[in-house]
Amino acid sequence: MVNLILFLIILVLLALSIFAVFYLLYLFRTGIPFVPTSKPVAQKMVELAELDAEKKFVDLGCGEGTLVRMAGKSGAHGVGYELILPLVWLCRGANRLQKRPIEFRTEDFFQAELKEFDVIFCYLWPNAMKKFWTTFEGKLKPGARIISHQFPIENLTPEKTEIVGKSKIFVYRVPATSP
């Protein structure tokens, strides 16, 4: 019994060490810490998205995939982008159990084609939010919703702002032409 407990402790420490290495690489690469979205905020973001089985959504920096899995309950097809590989492994494993029309990618979303998506979820820090808009302005589906947790998009007026606890949620519509 003692050997089994020791083995489990070593296994947990090894898993935590692997996660720490991937997290530090991610932090070094992006300069942005991983901060999960609370369930009440994620639920409000999904509600504001007005998703159905005909829509496609993406979560940029999906972390542990909570928002993607919640949004996937609507039947909408979704993609979560995350650079911390152990989190993506956990997301994929959880989705195998839930069998929702979602997938998780370890690609850099700044290199992705996002024009197909009707809803774009993001919880990006101010510098990443600014880079997102300068990278994708004029390249997103006209009329698509951008739903941002906590950080606004400079030079774009939200059509709605919601407060959940101490968090703000900004809802934008991609203009037909760039502002």
C-alpha cells in the first residue's frame, strides 16, 4: 500500500512538473498568464452569443476549455485555441466523454483564419486584444459577434456591456466595412 501511495505521489509530481514546463514556455512566449474565466462569466458570455446548431464559434486562448464546452451544448460547432499543451490534452479528453461538436487546437490563433466564425470569444490582456484587432480588422465575418471578457477593443464601440460580479463583458459586432 505504501508503494502505491508513493507511486501516485511521484506520478502527480511528474504531471505537475510537465505542466509547469509547458506553462513557463507559454508564459515566456506570450507574456500573458493563464487566468481562467469563472463559470458565471462564461455562462453569461455563452448567453450573449445566442448560439445555435447553425453557428460556429471560436475561443481564443481557451485555457481549460470551460467556455468552449458550455457553448458546445448549443450544438454549435466550436474551436478552442490554446498554447499550453497539457490543457489541450485535458480539453480533448473531457470532450471525448461529452461528445460535443467542438475541437481544440494548439496553433497560434494569430496565424489562423477566423472568417468562418459567427462568434469570437476572447479573454485576452490589453496588448493581446490590441494585436487581435489590428491583425483581424477587416478579415472577420461581417456581423459576427466578438465577446470579450474584461478587456475592450480600442477604437470599437461595444453594442452591449454586461457586468457579472467584478467582471465586464463587452459585446461587439464586426462592421460590414472596417471603421
